[in-house]
Amino acid sequence: MLHYKIYSQQHKEWVVLVHGAGGSSTIWYKQIRAYRKHFNVLVVDLRGHGACEIENSPTKYTLDLVSQDILGVLDSLDIEKAHFVGISLGTMLIRQLAESNPERFHTMVLAGAVIRITPKLHFLLGLANLFKKIIPFMWLYKLFAWILMPKKTHKSSRNLFIQEAKKIKHREFLRWLTLTGGIAKHLVKINEKDTKITSLYIMGDEDYVFLEPVKRLVKKHSSSQLVILKNCGHVCNVDQAAQFNEVSMQFLANALD
């Protein structure tokens, strides 16, 4: 089972926080204090990330496998339904769960959402796969960090990403990299559907890789809305934590009404 932590158990509803690739549950340190005032908060470390080590993992990961890991934690805690908040790759896992288990959702907040494999991302992933056995994987993580979070205002989130990525073992890096193979068509397939789950996308105006596809998607889905934070990059919950907390908490509070 995934490693997890619970903050507060005095409220009626739960918020589940799902980090991205190379991160860990520590990425949410600026949100937990705000959320726990109104919700029970569950944070998870994905396979091979943070404090999570799962024995006998397969050599290849899939979106379905790693998303079902999250449900395994909810089932063990008897959490029938929750609000899901994700960042980056975490949004892909949440969207996969919304496809397979929509009955487990109150709402979802998708920050720095990855809904398409853009040409730039396709090039980066191809580069990573090409050199994965030649170049130290931390070089690839740092390259990704600088391309996704290039500005001075992204320094905190970039450094946090790199620091957390250092904890990941090389074999886990290779397993997660296999997840990207053939994923482009799958993302198009699941994201074209409107889940009818009330959804908030939060994106940074400096998220040069992923923002435009989200803009186009939200126009098609009546159940979704988009908030763009200014002076903010891909990891918007770190770059502009105060704005992120205000926007996401207002959305979640409205869901409680």
C-alpha cells in the first residue's frame, strides 16, 4: 500500500492530495494547514516517491495501476467519496480515477494539469527514453525542471522538484518512464469526455507547456472552470501558494453548500 498521512479527522468530508512525478506529499506543505480547517486531509506518496516503497512492483507501470493504488488507500480507511486535488502527473491519475470510478468523487481540482502530450513534452519524453540508460537520470530530471519551470519566479518549485527527485531510485525512474509510452492517445480519449464531475483547473500564466490545451478543453466541458494565476509557472500551488489556497478553498467551500 502507498505511504500516506492524515491531517484532521473531525470533519465530514475528505480532500485527497496527489503529487506529481518526481515529487512527494511534501509538495502540499503550503496547502495542508488551510485545508485541514474545513476538511479531513489525506496525502499520499506514489510508488517509489517520498516514503513509499512497494515490494515486487512490476517493471512497467500503467495509469490504471498507479491510480488504483490511491483507491486502495481510500478503501483501507473506509473513505467512500472525496474531493481530489492533484498537481501535474497527479492530475492524470485523478482523471483516470474519474474515468474508472466516478462514484468516488465529490469534486476535483486539477492544477498544472497535464491533459495532452504536447509536441514539446513528446520531444522531452523521447529524449529521456533515448538516453535513459546512458545519462544519469537526475540530469534528465533537472532538464525537465528547467524546461517546465524556467523563470526566477519558479525557483522555489524548481528546487523542491529537484530535491524530491533525488530520493527516487533509478529503477523507479525507469518504471515511471515506461508509463509515458503510448499515453498520448489515451489522454486524448479520456479528456475528450466530460465526466460531469464539478472540476476546477488551476494553471499558471507561465505554464508554457500545458496551459493552452487546458484552455481549449474547459471551453468544451460545462462541468469545468479554469482559473489562471498570474506570475506563476507549472507548479502553481508552490509558486503562488496564497492565491492557490484562496481559489481552491473557495471552490471546495462552494461544493459544501
